[in-house]
Amino acid sequence: MQIAALNRRAQERYATFVNNLDLVAEVLVEVDKLIDCYDEDAMAGSWTIATQDELKALRTKAFDELDRLRQLGKKHEAELVSRDWRF
């Protein structure tokens, strides 16, 4: 009984983990729209922020890291859904 409850809880946590990865990916897709709206002239003389190319590079890096995390999760899926998670 106790093992079944731990297993169910581990499966729920893994499902939450995967859903959160999907949610972050959706948000990163929306970032492209913001980057495309970037107006360098509007920033002249005021705050300095990253250029449009720098923002695209940061978004690409974030996607790469998200994919790497997704691959690690998939690689260890059997272990993650069979044992209680430790924090």
C-alpha cells in the first residue's frame, strides 16, 4: 500500500515536471514575438538593454537548456516514476 502511494506520487510529480517543461517551451515561443517587436530607436538615450541579436541568442540558449533538461528527464524517467523524489 505504502509503495503504491509513493509510486503514484512520483508519477504525478513526473507528469507535473513534463507539463512545466511544455509550459516553459510555450512561453519561449511567445518571446519570439516580443523580440520581433524590439525597437532599438525607442531605447536611444535612455536605458540600455541587449540588442535584438543578443536576445535571440539568449532565447536559443534557453531552448537548448530546456531540451537538455527534457532529455535528462526522459533518460531517467523510469527511476523518477518509480521512487519518491528528494528535495
